[in-house]
Amino acid sequence: MAVIEFNHVTKTYQLGVRGSLRETLMNALSGLVRRESDHKKLLNALEDVSFEVREGEVLGLIGANGAGKTTTLKILSRVTYPTTGSVSVDGRISALIELGAGFHPDLSGAENIYLNASILGLKRAEIDAKLGEIVAFSGLERFLDTPVKRYSSGMYARLAFSVAAHVDPDVLLVDEVLSVGDAIFQEKCLNRMKEIRDKGKAMVFVSHNMIAVQNICSRVIWLDRGKVRAVGEPEEVISKYLHNQYFGQQNIWDLEEGEELFRYDEGSVVVEAIRILDEAGESFQTIHGGGSVKVEVHYNAKRQLNSPNVQIYLTDKQHNRLMGSDLARSNYKGQRTISKGEGVVSCTFDAVPIRPNVYYFNVDILEENRLIYRQKDIGPVIVRPDQSASRWEDYNLFDVNCHWELNGRTE
Amino acid sequence: MTMLAESFLELNRYRDLLRTWTIREIKIRYKQSLLGGLWAILQPLSVAIIFSIIFSFFVKVPTDGIPHLMFYYAALFPWTFFTTAVTTGSNSLVNNLNLVTKIYFPREILPLSGVLAALFDFTIAFFVYIGLAFLYKVSVGPSIMLLFLLIMIQLLFTISVVLVLAALNVFHRDIRFVVPLGLQIYMYSTPLIYPVSTIPEKIRPFYMLNPMASLIHSYRAILVYGQWPEPTYLLSAFLISVAFLLTAYTWFNKAARSFADLI
């Protein structure tokens, strides 16, 4: 049975609407003279979007900023209403869109629990019954009578989440709440959501955290500028989305003038393309953690390079160097010269032990230990979570093959 | 009409939130101020004292032999209830934008809480009236039983005003500045400073169409003179307030659908 039905919903916003009383009066006056509305800009936040969510189903909404994810949640939670189309939701909705809604700094922890929980739709008797559980979950027993303004931000978040986690809705809407807080907190959130899912409640989950989406959702919708771009299995839709977001349609970086690159001499070497290949030698956009990656650098040397060297290394989005290799210091035994003309130098990284995320390759070319060419931020390379949902290892920085032993003596 | 009934049902479902939010409003106000509950008394009392001084020594306003302080306080403490409710209630939605744009609950809860929190102040201020009544040996009659009726009519009227202003404030922030000015003008068209007897008989029926005029006049009748209030005035105040409330609530509900989009 469908708990949520979203039928051909379109939501149109007027940009730059009514401001001051003066403007409205002026508009009303000019409206008497001529029919207005010619200068109003309209924006379709959602355009003919339809979907349904059944009991026990978790629907993930993904998409770039401004794709309409939050608007969808707002319509579902009745904060705003569709311009055309209809929405029906069966049962009590609870929206974890903002943690600690209604919290007031001057009130005590206990008072704020009551406030926040009633805003989330709980009756007073329900809060009374759950208070002990909420307090225990937060671990803030000793600070219940302290005004929230004296709380650390961590304590504040814990209290807020503890309330949110104990709302027992039929339909749960979760926005990017998970992006706040540390890793432990995020995992607590995810576990709580899984519990609610396993109780057979319907859920709609909006997130930019693809690991979380893949772990928890049974179906995913990719929204793109207000329209449904793809619906289906999480794995499939997420891949499509990530491809599109980072690559467009291309997977070879043709390097042209104007890109961010450093030449430290008069263009004695030009890199014309860099290809990133998977185990099968195919250009790829995303790989699974643990797969191997081959980086091919297609160069064109204008003259012969004396004792050349090539360095290829991987960085994350924050430009932290994670791993890399240096041709001169490697165990490579073949040709070591780069003569005038075109050529390809490549390096294969076996079993890349990194967690799912977005990474970039960087290429440096040196001559006699002097940097003569640098290309930064090639990619991105997307490492996808493993197919088996919810791998514990996905939360680690590295994914390394390990060998365990357990020896014990029975006495 | 069915829409109105649905709104009432929905509000009833959320009555716990109304209660919690009202308590929040009261607690915050009292925790943030040094004098706390004293403000509820000080405001009407200080104005009543100033009025008594001005209008007994400098300008002679007839009070039919009633001590000036009694005459003014009995009108000013219900009036303060009205102005406090309107001032806090009309800003209630705009002051809680983050909630209105993110979470669903019946929007009227915020303005209603403003009115109910003011009702709490009114109750405190009522005790000062009791003290003054003993001091000046005011003889209160059986008409005091109608006090609840007066408060109820005033609630209906105040809620209507607050609903309209709170919603308009979302659409046009200028309302913030219009409200204090409007309240000042409204004060002079209500028999606070002068008794109704000073209004010419010809105009009086129109003058009394203002529910606050009827109410203030009736408060004085009950609390100062120990008389029965005039039933025609009360009835008209009641009918006007009910009609106003139904219209205001219907309009508010329609307007509320677009709050999150406009803010």
C-alpha cells in the first residue's frame, strides 16, 4: 500500500515577490492602469514530479543543489503546497529537517525536550512516557536543568538528535541532518534510521552522502533542476548521477591552454591527454574500492629530455596527498629516456585501498630533478562503495587486506 | 465552512503544542527580564498613576466621584492585555521564521500563544485590581460574574486582530512599524482617558460599535461602579467579534499556505 503519493507535482516560485507595503501599493495602483505580471520571474522548483513510497520502503532523493529535493520534502511535510498536482500522505509525518527546532537558549535541557518534541508533533503524554529514554540516549542526565545556552555545541546536537530519534512517525522525512556532527554521531543517526526502516515505516531521505544513501535506501530518485532524471536501484541511479555530476559525457581529459597547469620552461613537453583506465583497460568514471587503476599520460616532447622523471599521485578534494609513485625511484627496468616526439607513460596502481569518495590524480614531469610540467586535479576519480550494502570498512580511511589470527588456550 | 472546521480540528490535535509554546513564551519573557512578573503589573499601574495625576490635577476629567487611580486602572489593565497581545502576537510568525519555513504545525499556534501569554500577565494584573478595590472600598456587585464573559469576548476580538496582523506582517514587514502607531490612535478612540458619558448621545451608538469601547466601558461598570453592563453594548461587541474572528481565521488559513514561500 502506498503511504506517500506524489502525483504530477509542479511547484512554481515567484522570484522577487512582494516586499514592502509601498511596493504592493504601487503595484496595486499600476495594476489599475495596466494588467501587471509581465515583470514577474517564475521558477519551477519542481516540474511534473510523480512517485510513491510504500510501507517499509526508503526512498532516496539525490541531485545537485537546487534540484528540488528540499522543496519535495517541504511539500510532503506540508510546510508549502504544490502549485499544481496532488500529494497524499497516510499517517503521521515527522520531518527531521532541522535539529533542535524551537530550542531556546534560556530554557533548560528538559524544557527544550518538551518544546522540540511538541513541535515535532508529539503529544504531552507521549513525551512524558519517552522522557527517560530520550534523556538516557542523550547521556545528558546531569545537565537537564542547565539552560541550553551553557551547553557545548556537541551537547546541543546530542540533545536535539535524541529528541528527533524518539519521534515514532509513520512517515519519516530526513534532510541533510547527517551532515552535522562527527562520524560517531552520523553513524548513530544512520543506525536509528535503519531501525525505523526495519519497523516497516516509510521514509524519504535527502542526502549528498552517497554512501549513506546506498546503505539505507531501497530506491533512489535523481532530481535534476526540478525534474526526475532517473529512478531505480540505488547503485544504478547513484552511478548515473555521479557520472553526470563529475564527468558530463567525457572521460578523457584533453588538456588545452587555459587549464590549471604549470609549465616551468618554454613548453619542452606538452601533455595532450590523460586517461584513467580500469582493470579491463576501459576508460571509467567510477570504480569499486580495491580495484586497480591505470593512469596513462600522453605527452608530446618538443626536444629530448635529460634524465627525465614522472610522478603521479592521488589527492582528495582537500588536496591531501594520499598515495603516489615516482618513475625514477620505482622498480621499473625499461627505457628511461624521453626523446623528441609523442609517447605514453603510464603507471598502474594495484588494488587501491581507499574508501569510497572522490579523488583526483596529479601529474608532475621533471627534468634533472627540476619541475618542468605539472597538471593538477585530474579527474575526479570516484570510488564507489562495495555492492554489498553497508560495509563496515566503508567508514575507514583505508581499505587494506588483512589477515587475522585468534589463538586462545582453553583451561 | 468545512475548511474552518478542519482547521479547528487540526488546532485541537496540536493543543499540546499550543500549551507548551505558551509556557515557553511566558518563561522566556520572565527569564530575560530583571523584574519578571512585576512588568505585568508595572505597565498598567504606572500609566494609571500618571493618568490620575494629569487628569485630576492639571486637566479635570469627570469620573463620577470615583477615585482617579481606580477609574484608570480598571480600564488600563484590560487595555494592556490587548496591547501586549497585539504587540507580541503580530511579530510571532516573523520572529520564528526558521520554524515556519521548515516544520509543519498549525501556524495560528504562534499568534495564539502570544495572546495566551498576555492573558497570563492579565491575570497577575488582576490581583492588583483586587488590592486597589479593597483600598478604595469599591462595592462590587453580583455583576462581577460577567467578568468571564468580558474576558472571553475580548479574547475573541484580540485573537482576530492578532491573526490578521501576524499574517500581514509576513507579507509586509512594514506592519511592525504600523502596529505601535495604530495602537496609539486606537487608544484615543477607546474610552480609557475619558468616560463614555462625555461622548455626545447622537454619536454614541456608532462609537460603541468598536468592541474595545464596549468592553472597556463594561469593565468599568463591573469593576468600579458595581453595576450591570449594558446588554446591547455587550451583545454587539460579541457579535462583531465572532464575525471578525470567523473572517480572520478563514483568511489566515488561506494566507498561511504561502507563508513558507514568501518568507
